[in-house]
Amino acid sequence: MYYSPVPLLIIRADAPALIEVNGHPAGECGADSHIALPLSDSGDYYVALLPLFDREDARLYPVTRKISFENGSIRSRPAPDVGICSWPGGVFELTMRAGRLRCDSACRIPYRIDHIEPRLGSRTFQLTLYYETGLKLSIEESNRALGGYALGEGESGSLDVLEFGGVPYVAAHTQGKYGERLLLLSAAMEEALDLSAQTVRIEAGSVEAIDPLGTLLGHERRIRYEYEKGGGFVPSPAETGFFTRAPRAPRGTLERAIAFAEAVREGFEAEAMSYLADDLAASISFDALREFLGTFTAARPPISDGSGRFLGLIAQEDGNLSCARLYEFEFAEDGRIENITEA
């Protein structure tokens, strides 16, 4: 089922697009659909992506990339914006990315988001958080500019004065499409802490930076920054758990296999072993499981497989080149995994 008699090119795109190969239309694809084409063992292929729609924040433009094969293998590294994953049996999965021209900021009128005038010691400052092709923070004293910060992408935020260990700090907390940022400034307007994460929050007198691990269940990694007098904000060791959301339960055999593989990858021994049937769990150690599955960055089924039994573990080889190892899972009646073999 997974071994093609001739090399096969699978084409995906990060946006709905028409695909042309060597000047001929090959069909339409997107992030959730693909095109499959037979390849010769050796030759050059010029793949063009023509976007069908723009995005809210960007105009998408066509790109053409050259992919070369020799004796059934990639002959040379493709362009950096192209991803290629090699699957068993001569299947090459190509991910194309449309070109982008940002268009959301060009016509936006600058506006003020927040303004405070804190008195810190003997000095009074004027701080303004505003939007102008991104978030900016201006710092003034007695109508004299002292400096400012470009805080990156986003459209909202707030300014406040917070105390840690009895010491006041100005806090600029901003939110954007891809996460949050917290900038803490001392009474001398010097940077004390600057954090960016999916979620940045203050809990029980400490600052927390929380990012998703990208797992099916939604695991998160949290780092706390505790204030120490004379030492500033000191990070604690990273913790893993579910801090902003409840875990998502896997549905069906395929999701159980993915959740198991991700637990092994992240080193979650108790969770990984819980997906195994009793006999299999008793016959293999966690270290042996990690060695068997090897190093990988992602887990997903092969193209067009709906059985829920096969899983590809994607390992980064070099830059934008990756390789998939294929595993077959067998499940007990209660849904737990009772056998795993490399397909």
C-alpha cells in the first residue's frame, strides 16, 4: 500500500492554490489537500504555486521552485521556503509556501492604546503605549523624550505599575496574534525583564511564561521568574503540564498512536506507558521504547491512509529536508496498543 512502483511526488501548499508542474496545470491543493504525481528516477521539475485567495493580513503571490531528482533521490537542496519529506517506498512529500506581501499595516492610522504618568521616587514619567505599524512604547520625563521600545506585532496592551518584593516596576503587557510580551522597567527606566511567550502572566508575585509544546493533548511548558532582592528576576527550571487549558483526550486509534509517540518523544514515561496493553508494558522499558522509535519532531499518518494503524515519525535530516519512518500499531479491544512494528 505504501510502496509505489515508481517514485511519487506529493504536493501540498500552505494556502489554497493552483499547482503547475513544468508549465502544465496539475490541480488544486492546500494545507488539507494534496496532489500526487509520478516521477521519473532522474530529472528536473519546476513546480509553480499560484494562490487562489489573499489573506487578511497579506497579499499572496506566486512562486516557482526547482526540484531535482537523480536515481530516485533528491539531487540538490531545494530553496529554503520549500520543505521535502522522504517517505518509505520512493514517496516525496513537497510543501510549498506562497509568497507574502504584508498589507495590514500600510493604511492603518496610528492610535494610542494606554498612557500612565507614574511617580517613581522623586521622578514623574509619562509613558505611552501606541500603535504605529506595530506596538511602540514612548518614555518621557517633563515633556522630554527619554527613549522608547518597539514591542513588535500586536494591536492591544496595557501599562501599569506593579510591585515585586516592595520594589515598583512599570509593566508594559502586549497581546498579538502569535502571543504576548511583558516588559518590566525599573524606576530608572532600565529594562528589568523582557519576556515573549504564548501566554505571559503574573501569578502569586511571580511572572510566568507559558508556551505550547505542540502535542495532540495540548501539553505546555512553563517557566516562572521569581523576584530576588538584589538579584532581579531569576528563572526556575521549566515545568510541563496543562496550565491554561485542560488536556484534550485522544479520539480513535490513530490519535492514541500519535499521543503515545509524542509522550515518548517528550519523555513523559507514565503517560506513554499508560497507552500500552499490560503485556506490552511489562515486556519493554521506556528507554527501549525511546530507542526503538528514535529521534523525531512530528508524528502523522501517511498520505491517504485511513486505517488508523500506520504512523510516520518525521525526523529532521538537514535544514528543510526530513525523512519519515513508518510504524504499524496493533490495538487491543480496549484501545490500548498491544504491538508496534516498523513497517
